[in-house]
Amino acid sequence: MDDVENVQRLSAACSEIRSELAKVIVGQHAVVDQLLIALFARGHCLLVGVPGLAKTLMIRTVADTLALQFNRIQFTPDLMPADITGTEVIQEDRSTGGREFRFLPGPVFANIVLADEINRTPPKTQAALLEAMQEHQVTVGGRKHRLPEPFFVLATQNPIEQEGTYPLPEAQLDRFMFHVNVDYPSEDEELEIVRRTTADTEAQVTPRLDAEVIVEMSQLVRKVPVAEHVARYALALARLTRPGQPGVPDFVRDYVQWGAGPRASQYMVLGGKARAVLAGRNHVTLEDVREVAAPVLRHRIKTNFNADAEGITSDEIIRRLVKLVPQREEEETRRGNVPDLFRSPRAG
């Protein structure tokens, strides 16, 4: 089976996954799409929303539809790193009487790990996930232990409750491919939620893909070619968020304390590839990059006091940048509103 057929196969499978998720999750189509894009791009997700929006249920249902091993870790102030990664214990061999260390894996050893209320635990325990997220392994007692593939961390966070919480450090935030905002449902969706959750029925989902196929499909995503002007478009969006760069817009200098690093442009291109494949295409468009720009950039832009005072959020900064950066090379030449630093060498 060639790559074109595999693209169509993955696109059809994702349509089936959405249908299965719709049996349990009402609405939240944009959130589901962003989750699927991140999963097939081998990225981790941070879901932010007020309590009661089915964030945990959504992640568990995604794991069920993908036939993946799922573990949930409820983060609390007294949670220790070993409670996540696992620990070594002394075990006695009854036949010889000798003793040896044996590693007991922690809940991080799963395909999908739900880090529920990740900001509820101190930085020491939060940091226990850093090696797992970046290297897909944990080190305990000087020994490295590989995690199962595929491996995804899907974390949830409550944006309105700050007492007794520990904000994630920037280094760990940068490990998350997407920051996904989970919003309130519409009136009709909320009515459907009430009907479903108060009836004596429980929807059952059918697994559509297994771990082996998901690894294969994620490799397919990375094979998708990206044109230079599309890559430069993602690069421009990321670089224009940095107030120290020459030629950035005035609103970035006025409202941004620090901007996105190189992972932002990488994830925008990779997210664009995944979005294209899920749509049944084997090429990336500028629209694909624009659609993933907000979840990639919103947690990588730190606004300053001026922005906070005027109610300017990172999402507003992204909206202005997407509107500012030209979408075609000929438009770039005509409008001339992007500095030479971000133009293709062919454009002069």
C-alpha cells in the first residue's frame, strides 16, 4: 500500500473515530480535531477549561477509540515523583536467599497518560514528566526504562482556581505541542448533555485503530512534504512574536514580554502536516498552518503588564499576527508589511 492510499486510510479512520467520540462527547468538534492532530503528530496536549466540561471523559474516550492503554494520574500537593515514574524495591529470591532490586513501573507506563489537574502538584513532581515527555523514557536508580509506543501526555488544568496551585514552568509548557482551550457548550449541546447523562443508558465505543497502526500513521504524517513558502509562513508567525527581533509589529513590542521559541515553528509545520493527512491530503496548505497557529503559540507567548492592564491576551496577539502576515508570496511583495528578515531569499 503506497503513501497516498495510507493517507486516505487514515483520513477515513479519523472520520470513524469522530463518529465514535460523538456517541459520548457532545460538540467540542474543534477540541477533538486538535487532539487527533496532536496524537498523530506525536505531540502532547494541555487542555484548559473550567470544571465539568468533560475534559477527562474526552481523553478517556479517545484512548478507548484508539485501543490504547490508558492511565490517569490525579495530581495532588502530596504526590511524589516516584508515584509517577515508579520505584525500585528490594526483592528476595526464595531459592537462593539473595536480594536484588526490582523496578515497579509507575502509571506513566501507558500509551495515553492523563495528568489530571497538573498544576495541583509542586514543581518537583511536575518535572518528573519532563524526561518522559521529551525522551519517552524514565530514569530510576540510574537505569533507563523505555515507555511504550505510542506515548502521549494529555494534561488538564483549571484556569479559574489559583489557590493552592503551582503554575507549570515555561520549560515544561514548551513540551506541550498544543494548548487547547475547552469552552462551554452551546445551549442545544448542553441540553443534549443533560438528556444523555440523566438517562439510564451508557454509550459504548468501538476501537478503530491500535497502537501499531497509530505508530505507522504518525510516521506517515512526517513523510508529508511541505513547500518552502508554507514553512516560511510558519517561521514568520513564530519569529514575529519575539519583541527583541528587528522589524516586529508595534503591538508585539508593546504587549509581549517574550515570544515563541523554535519549537513553535516546528510544531506548526508538523501540525499542518497532520491536519492535511486527516483531511485526506498529502500536501500542506497555509490554511493548515493558520488553523494550528493558536494552539501552538498561545502558551508560548508571555504577555506583559501593559497587555494585562488592557485585556490583551496571547490569543489576541496571535489573531493580529495571522491577519498581518501575508498568505502568498506575491501578496507579501505587494503589501510589503513583513520585514526582509522573514522573506524568502528569492524575494530579495
